[in-house]
Amino acid sequence: MTSEACNVLGTALVPCSYDPLTGYYRDGCCHTDAHDQGSHVVCAKVTQAFLDFSLQRGNDLITPRPEHRFAGLQAGDRWCLCARRWLEAFEAGVAPPVVLASTHAKALEFVTLEQLQSCA
């Protein structure tokens, strides 16, 4: 992880959310490194349609999990999503809006800037 990470626009990565506290490192940013197997790099404002879609795919982002410092998400929360899950949602027509300035440049290894911009 580097403090000088870039976003998909080529500028400094901006925090995604401190409430709820997001990021692979729970530092508020969509920072990543080789340990982040899911590439939690897309900063999105989750929608109920996306939360339902994710639940159907076996990833419950709604139920609180205090043992993992996770309060559960609600529509409108910003969260660092796995790039592949965001792409699945995009292809299914339920991708949540993206915050480009807070989306790590690594996301471009999985999705195109045009795909992200179409949901920004």
C-alpha cells in the first residue's frame, strides 16, 4: 500500500468513506496491494438493487458483522467494492454509481474507464 496511490483519473486517490469505514485496510480509501485478493478498488455509492444482487451472489453486505468491524450497508453508503463484483453488476444492469476520484487505478485492470464513467 502506498499513500500516493492514483485514482482512475490519474490524480491522487481521494478517500471513499469514513462512515461507514471502508477499504481493504479499513482506512477510508480504496487502497490495495498483493494481499487484497478481491481487489476492493471501486468506490461506489451502493444502491438497494446492488445490495440485493450481491446478496444473491453470496456476498451479504447488509447484515452487520461486528466481529469484522462491519455495521452492514444501506443504500446510499459509499463502499470500496471488489472490481469483479462491480463488473458483474454492470453486466447485469445493476451497477451502483461510481466515485471516480476515489476509485483506485488498479480497477482499470478489470473494467474500462468508459464503463466506470458511464456510472459516475
